[in-house]
Amino acid sequence: MSSMFSEALKNLFSKPFTHLYPFEEYKPIKDTRGRYVMDYEKCIHCGLCERNCPAAAIKVDRKKKRNEINISGCILCYRCKDVCPKDCIYFREQYGEPTTHRTLLVYEFLPKGEKPPKGAEIEEKKEKDDGTVYAYRIKTS
């Protein structure tokens, strides 16, 4: 009983462990498992990431050179990063935004004149001579 009382007094007069976000800036902890990112230019679409994903959150289409990542299904295990022969997958020290719907993150090369599907949120866009490399999000439900 006395140890519980002393613990309560100690906590009453100490600073909280939590951050007062958004009033205090959040600094991510180094090497945290945060947001999935892929360097599309390095990717050879071998499919090792898809075959080794325990959550089946990655789909690679070699013919279309399209990679889909189910952000809602990713368990941040790093297997995709570990098996990638070109080191094109990495994780930013940043959390994904909270959402009420499931989301696919798509990395895709589209020929000139083609655009991502309607309703897609474009995150990245790199122009090439014969088309554009897009990273975009699609709501799935």
C-alpha cells in the first residue's frame, strides 16, 4: 500500500512521458519502422518482396512494371527490405497518417498521356522521356 502511495506521489510531481503533439514537435526515434517507400528506378520487378511478404501485402506485376503495397495490411516486418536484391525498399522514420479506409500504395510507370485512375492521390511524380513514374494512393474501401 505504501509503495503504491509513493508511486502516485512521484507521478503527480514528475513530467509526463508523452508528447503534447501537435503543440510539441515530434522527433521520430532513429531506425523506427515507419512509412514504406520504394525507389522505383532501382526496382527490377523480380517479385522477391511479394513472395516473402508474410502478410501478402505486396503485389508485383512484371509485365506492367507495377508494384502495389496494401498499406493497411503491411505489418512492418522488413522482410521485403531484407530480400530486395537492389535495395530499393526502405522505411522512412515517419508514421503513416491515420485513416478510416484501406489504402493501396501503387508505384507504376505510365506511358505519355496516361494518368493514374480517378480518385488517386498522387504522392510522387517523376517525368521521363517516354512517360511518367507515379507513386499514388488508392482507397480500397
